[in-house]
Amino acid sequence: MVDKGHVPARVRWARFRFLIVGPLLTSPPDAGELSTLLDELASRAYRHPTTGERARFGRSTIERWYYAAKNEPRDPIRALERKVHGRAGTHPSLGDALRDAVAAQHRAHPRWSFKLHYDNLLALSKMKPELGTVPGVAVVTRFMKSRGLCKQRTPRKRRDADNAPVFEARERRSFEVGHAHALWHSDFHEGSRAVIDTHGKWHKPRLLGFLDDCSRVVCHAQWYLDEDAQSFVHGMSQAILKRGLPRALLTDNGSPMQASEVQEGLQRMSIMHHTTLPYCPEQNGKQESFWGRVEGRLLPMLESERELTLHMLNEATQAWVELEYHRARHSELRGTPLDKLIEGPSVGRLAPGSDALRRAFRSEVLRTQRRSDGTITVEGVRFELPSAYRVLLRPAVRYARWDLSSVDLVDARSGKHLGVLLPLDKRGNAESSRRVVRPIDPNAHTYVADSGIAPHLAMLMAQYVATGMPPAYVPDARTQNRDEEIRDDHAPPTGDEPP
């Protein structure tokens, strides 16, 4: 059997024919010599281009090949190729009804083999004669392949198997951004080595990494014992302080990346957050490739360390990343990641301060202030508000669930930081004196008790008198006399009374 490789059969036959008649084209025969040369070529045995066995070809066949190549001086091999049938690929033996039945059957059972589809198509044609005669299995198989109706792989078991994702039928291609810090990859990786703590317990650490898509530079990598939002924010803050602010971040749909502290922090830092499609880890393939380097080079160099601690593992990781990984030649970059980062171009931004980062990665919520003591409750802990903000009915605060030692009070409209709230200290309040509450507006007039009848009621009384209607009640004579005496006592002096 001849090794076909990836060469089509028509091309193999064309090359084989050209090898036979090629010498006649190189040295054209003289008049009367062609017949003798053709007989000589026909008497030889050749290796068949398909089966590999020895075969002979007739004189007329070789003569036909010779004139076909001679009449096409520009491309004789193309002239010796097998002609493509005019109806090739149209599958005329399959009617429209059979085509629709095959497509419908594949939609219903995409994981069937071609033979199983063919057997069921035969049974269906017997039940429905209007479908027509079913051709051979080779014809049906070629038709299904030409339409992309191939056997699909059995999907992995999923929790939401009833809702098939819509991206499975889409093509998948490699990608790379053109600027440094335009896109960072981030993910957690469970290491193959366990670490021991001070209490003698073993833990499987998780490596959190931030990788620049363009330069493959590791912006930060650190091992943690817990895969949660606190660890992610801790590592993200260090990556920003080291390399600056990126433009976008690509992560999976893990709970640490979906935490409100992370989501709101990325928005406040103007970092676009992209997530990979479910069950599609190849989108973060560059990060997965880095994990392979970690497991293939870094951890094997620590296999002789019997009592590996988290501190030692992090120190070894930082040294390996900075002095080997960043300085090793990358096959796709045609250079080192560090050189690629330095060459640029870069769209990174300057990193803010550590306090700004700490306050950015927090959740912002509204809480109702208790009017009695000026406190609010956050995650079951009560915090005191300064007296100056006692007028805020629903103050906006920012906090991190893993750090309730303080809460930031912010302006609900502008987001401006107003102050830091501390937890309620009841014992301290019991031992300290109370300060005088200052007025909110020092220029406001104080309340006057003797201000008389309210303006609205005075207006109603004047309107009632102006109507000329009789009084709606009959006053008591004794009460009326007393009211007149009171009015006389409080009447202003007229100036005629003796001193």
C-alpha cells in the first residue's frame, strides 16, 4: 500500500503519469520514433500509485497521456489530473425529502455514528415510502460530511445539562492583544505540593497569578491557603502596585471574581472585567500554559524539601518568576517576556496609592441610621456616625466583609470619601462625657415659643370672619366674662392712664 499522506488521489495520479511521459517531453522523439518509444513504455511494469503493486498500462493509454501533456505546455501536470465530474458534490441520488430526513435525524441524535444514521434512515424509508430509495451508505456518509453533520462528542456532565450553551457550535481561535497591559489574565491554580503550617497541619495551597496577555509577564504570583475574594483582592492590589493599572481583566466565573468587592473595585479603577464562557477553559490558555511551567520546573525543584512552608514556597516562586521565567526566551514572542514588556507599546496607567486601592475594593451599600444613638449596622456590627452626619437618614458606606475594623462613609451622590467609621464602643462611651451637640446650621434662628398663632390658621380665621357667617358655637357666659377680663389685663397701654 502506498503512503498517501495528504496528497489527493487525482494529484498522485497526475504525478505518476507525468513521470511516465515526462522523458518524451524532455527529449522529443524524431519522426517515426514515437511508436517505438510508446511500445517500450507499455512493456514496463510500474508501481501503482494507489495499491503499490506492479502494474502495466496499454500503449494507447500512455499515448493519450503524452498528447494531453504535450498540448498543455504551461502546466502539463494539471492536464494529466483526473477531471472532476460536473455533478461532483451534488449527491443527485439523494432527494430533497431524504436530505431533510437526514438533517432532522442528526439534529435529534447528533452523537450517532454514520452507520447508525444510515440504518435508521433505511427503516424510516420503509415506514415512509414517499422518502424514496435510499442510496448506499457511502453516499449518505459523504453527504453528511459535506453538510457538517458529523458525530459530536459526548459532552461532559454538567449541572445545567438541560440548558446547552450556545457557544459550542462556534469556532475557537487563538488571540493576542497588541499592547502591553491592555489585558491581564488571572486565575487560581491548586498546586501539586502540600505545605505545612505552624500547627503541623498540611494544606494544598492555591497559586493566584496575573499574566499580561501581550508580553506574558507575570504581574504578580502568590500562593494562598484560601481561594476567596480576600486573597484575590490582596493579590490584585500587589499586581497593580507592581505594574500599574491595566485596561481589562479576563477571569473565569469563580466566586472570588464575582464578589461585590471585586466587581465594584474594578469599576472604580476603570478596569473592564471579562469572564470566560462556561466550560471553556481554553480562553484562558496562556494562564494554563503558565501553570504547566510552574508544575514542570518550579515545583520539581522543591521536591526534596520535606517541610515546605507557605513562606518558603512564595519566596521560591518570586525568585523563579523574576530571574528565570521573565528572562527565558519565549517561542511565540521570539524573545523574553521582560524584553517584550520593555519594547511596548503599552497602554498601562499609573497605580494609585495603597490606601486608594484598599478603599476601592469594597462594597457600597445604604444603611438606615438609628436616630436614637446615631449608629448603623453592617454585617451584624454596629458603627457610630459623627454627630455632624446625624441628618443622613440613609448613609452610604463601603466595607469589605473580611475586614470590619473600619467602614468608610462616602457621599451617595459623588462617591467622595467623607470619613472612617469605627465600631461602637459601649464601654468607652460609658466612661466618657457627652459633648454638646452643635446646630447643623449656626446661622439658623432659634425656636421662639411665643410666636403667636400659626400663619395658616390665622389666615383661615380671617377668611372665616370675612364670610359674615354667624359663629358656629354659643359661648358660655361665664367663660366669656373670664376671657374679657384676661384680654383687659393684657391690653397694651393707651397713654391716658395715670403713672
